[in-house]
Amino acid sequence: MEDVLAVYARPYDPARPVVCMDEKPYQLLGDARDPLPARPGHDARQDSEYIRCGTSSIFVWVEPLRGWRRVQALSRRTRIDWAARSNSY
């Protein structure tokens, strides 16, 4: 862990950029029943039951010392997509 922290403590060097990459899977959900709007004296109500509508992915690349970032959202989540994006910086 200390080795990783030492990398982040280095001064900025354009010849040796420090780039971080992360992928967040995101589950797409739909309502099984329409939510009920708020009424006087009652909060809005939403059923906890949901319909699963698939998954997607959000990829983020960050170069913190330069103040640079790139974000890409995909409408699906497959291992081929992950492999293609992990080498795209």
C-alpha cells in the first residue's frame, strides 16, 4: 500500500503520467407499479418491487496530477467491453 501512495505523491511528470481507471457496473431498474405522487398530509409512495432492465457500465479514467478525466457510459456490460475500455487510454 505504501508503494501506491508513493506513486500518488510524485510530482507531475508528463513523460510518466499517473492514470487511474475504474469501472462501475450499474443495474438498470424499472417500476413494477407506477409510483403514487405526494398528497397533502402524505409523502410520495414507491413500491419496493422492481423490474430488472439489464446492466450498463460507467468507465472513468483520471490523471489527478494533471486535473484530467474522461468518462464513458455504455448501454451494456460485457467482458469484451471491459477489455476494450481498459486498454483505451
